[in-house]
Amino acid sequence: NSIITKKNYLKIKKLHDEKRNDLIKNIRKIINEADKKHSYYLGGVEMIANDVINFVKKDIIIFSISVVLIIIGVLFFIFREIKWVIISLLTSSYAIIVIFGILGLSQIEVTAISSNFSALIFILSISMNIHIINYYRLLEYNENNLSVTLKNMFWPCLYTTLTTMVAFGSLIITDIKPIIDFGFIMLISLSISLLCSFTILPLCILLFSVNTNNESNKAVLKINFISLVLDHSKKIIFLSFLLFIISIYGAFNLGVENSFVNYFKKNTEIYKGMKLIDDELGGTTPLDIIITFKKNDEFIISIDDEVNIDDEEFEDDFLDEDIFSSTKSDNWFTDEKIEMISTIHNYLESRDEVGKVQSIESLIKLANLINKKPLNIFELSVLYKEIPENYKEELIYPYLIIDKNMAKITARIKDSEDINRNNIILEIQTFIEKNKNSSVEDFKVNGLLVLYNNMLDALFDSQIKSLGFVIILIFLMFIILFKSIKLSILAIIPNIFASSFILGIIGFLSIPLDIMTITIAAITIGIAVDNTIHYLYRFIEFKKNNNVIQAVNLTNMSAGLAVLTTSITIALGFSILSFSSFIPTVIFGLFTSLAMIFAMIGVLLLLPSLLILYKK
């Protein structure tokens, strides 16, 4: 039943999205054909949802094509032969096709948050392939050495996959479905990627069997990194620890924010429309306050009950028994209730960041203006009873449910204002709590503003708090893999530093985290751990027959080359996202690129410096 329900939901949702998209296209067509003497703007939540989807689709296409082109260029630079490029691309492309098929069968939706997963997995798959190919190229090219390569590379690749899965698995512990789906997508994708690297890749290697000389690449790496490590290892370590301390300070300034207007570049139609609504038409983001009043037990008959009597009987009853008296009718309108609604309504109107405010108080103010003096409670009761039903549906029922003893006050927040939305919510809650009178039983502050703010707060708490757990779990996996607590400590340091640096920079720049950028820490740790494992695994092999400096030198020329090239590939690939019209995507791309550079520096400079200093 749940599967059928989900299928029906997805079918209805797809139809709804198509209708919304067609509607917005038609509206824009009308605007384009309209009189050019006037300015036309399109806004609203539906347009935001539609345009975000279109932006994401556009980003996926541009990002995917750009990443493939960059990877082709980097791979050709590494291997200097097109056949190795084809081998890597075929393996990773096969993995992506299989992943899409599995996701389609399992009906896991790809959202704005997980939209870049295919490029991310493609990059991670290429990274694993480069490490395997590099190991194989160091040996003589024959079938026996291919099996030796697969045997020796299986465990480091398995552990890199598992540790990356741990990092992305931290996304699953949140209560937000798109984030959870992203976590599951990455877990499935990483498993398929590992499987393809040890099945499809060997088949392609046997098919092409290419011999390639990579001496020039080794020399480049040696000049750029080995000399720095040998001559300045203490300085590298000191500078890294200093930056770590500063980054921790910056990380304490991290926060979340949810300005929909500022999610889009200023030259986009969606920004212009939302900005106009904010400035001139009362704000964009809805905020609702629901007040539940105490029941009036002394009253028996509701004023809203149907009275099936003719006018003559009504007149007689009115004169003889006065049906509007408090002894015969449940007169919902009381001074306390109206005063409470009015107090909250006026408070919201007094705030600069609040635009349009609507409630039953709006109708009362209009009635007072027409009446030229304030209506009393009796007159309000009569007015409510006599208003035609069609007017009630538009003017009263959205803000008053007498049967449930509830009233609603709706406000719209000026989203483009430089404000702290979490503080606004807390201040409104505090004001109501302090000023509520005896008529109030309960109240709630909700709406889109509260929903998105609480979602980001929950995501921030779960992700930041889970980082410590993820690092501890990865450290334990290091101990199992390397069979050394001391080496595992050295291995975890670059990973902690890389994630701390990027979070510290975001904090210092006061850039609020959002639903996309909050995942940068998990991505950073996941990829930095991969590089660390491959580096140390090769270091341990070389250390058996060499001293520490020689082992570091050889490691940099083998695994270090793969770390360098994959990190540059990832950084260049994600930097393409800076051309997006969706600001969270731009920030996500830029800082993920920066995180990859930090992770690379940590493995190629900090880690060998620690190894050399520890040996001394």
C-alpha cells in the first residue's frame, strides 16, 4: 500500500509541476507580449519553486559537461595518452548509468540538494580509477601484475569508500528528507562506484593494455612538494596549527539564514519580482500566528448556529427575549479576545521587517472607519451574524474559526531586509508570552518563515554535532587499516584541519550556511580521507625498504600524483558552479573547490611533514 501511495503521489506531483511550469511559461509569454510602457513582475512561492527547479536542471547540464571536459584535460595531462583517458571515462560513465538505473527503480527523488551527486560520484570514481591505474603503471604491464594491482589496491579503495560513506552517512541522521535522500544516494553510488572500479576498469585495462611513460609528471611533483616538505616541515606544521586555532574561532561564528530573495542574482527575473513585492507590496515570506482561546462555558447557544425562523418571529424574540444577550447565546466576541488580537496585530505592524499584516483586526479597523467610531462587542457580534456567507469566506474564515475557538494573524516578512529571522521568531514568541491575557489558552508561531528556519537550525545542529562522531569513527577505521594508533593520529590531523579551515573561513566571512552549503563539511572529510588512506597505504609499502624521507619521496611521486590531479580536477569542476544563477549553488561550488585544495595541501604538505617530524 505504501508503494502504491508513493507512486500515486509522485504521479500527482509530476502533473502538478508540469501544470505549474506551463502556467508560469504562459504568464511570462503574456508579459513579454504586453505593452512595453509598463513594467511587469512575477513573484510568489510557486514561481520560486518552479525557477529553482529550472536553475538546478540548467546547473546539472552545465556542470556535468564542464566536469567531463575538465577531467578529460587533466587525465590527458597525467597519462599523455588518450587510451588511458578513455579507460577512466568508460568505467566512471558505466558506474553513473548503473546508479541512475538503480535510483530510478527505487524512486529516490533528486532534489536541489542532491542535484550535483552525479558529478560528485563521477569525480570520486575517476579519483579511484586514477589511484588504481597509477599503481598498475608502476609495475610492468602484464596480466599477473594487473591481479597484483587489484589485490594490493582493494583494501585501500575499500576503506576509502567506507570512510567516505561514513562522512556522507552523517546526512542520514537528520530529520530532513531531501538531506536524508542525498545521504542514501551517495551510499548507493559509492558502493556501485567501488564495484565498477574492480570489475569494469580491469576489463578495460586488459582490452587496451597501454604502456606509458610518466617520468616528467614525477619530476613536476617532486619540485613542487618534496622540496617544501624537506626544507620547511616545521614551518608547515606550525602554520597549519596556527590556522587551525584561528579557524576554530571563526567556526564559532557559523550560523544559518534563509533569505529567499538573496538566493538569486540581482539580474534574474525572480530577484526583481521578489524585491518589488518586498519593497512595495508588503513582503514575501509568510508568518502565521495561531491563537487558541479558552472556552466560554457559561454560554450555551453559538451565535453561528442556524436560526430557522422568519423575520416576524425574529423580531418578537429580539424584543421579548433578546437572543443576543449573554444569557442566551455564546457570544464569542469578548473584549479580552479582541484586545489580544489587536495587541499582536499592532505589534507586528510596528516592526520594520514586517510588511503586510492581516487578521480579523483588519476588518474591525475598516468597520470602525466606516462607522466613524469604534464598534462595541455587541455590534461586532451582530455584524458577524449579518455578513453574507460569501463575504465571510473571504474576509473572516481565513482569520477566525469560532467553532474551534481559534484566530489567525498573518504577516509577511520583508525577506530582502538584513535581518536575523531566528531572532524575529523568538522576539514575537516572547512578546506574545509576556502580553497574553486570561482569554488565551495557547498560541503558535508558524508559517514558511518558521518552517524553513527550524529546518536549517535542525540541520545545522545535526551536521555540526555529527562531525565529531564521524571523525572518531574514521579514526577507529584508520586504526584497523594501519594497525597503528600513532600513525592513525597523524592520518586524522589533515582531515580535521581541512574541514576546520573551510568552516572557519565561512564563519569569518559571515556567510550563513544554507541547505546546500551545510554539506560541505561532509564532502571535505569524505574526499580528504580518501586521499589520506591512499597516501599512507603507499607510504607504508615504501617504508618497508626505505627510510622515512625516501618513503615520503616515493609516495609523493606515486599516490601523491593521483592526489594532486584528482584534487585539482574536483576543484576546477566545482568552480564551474560559480556561474549558476542560484546563489547557494555558487557558494557551494566555490567553497567545495576551496575545501578540495585544503584537503590536497593537508595530504601533500602537512601529512609528510608530520611523518618526517615524528620520525625525527
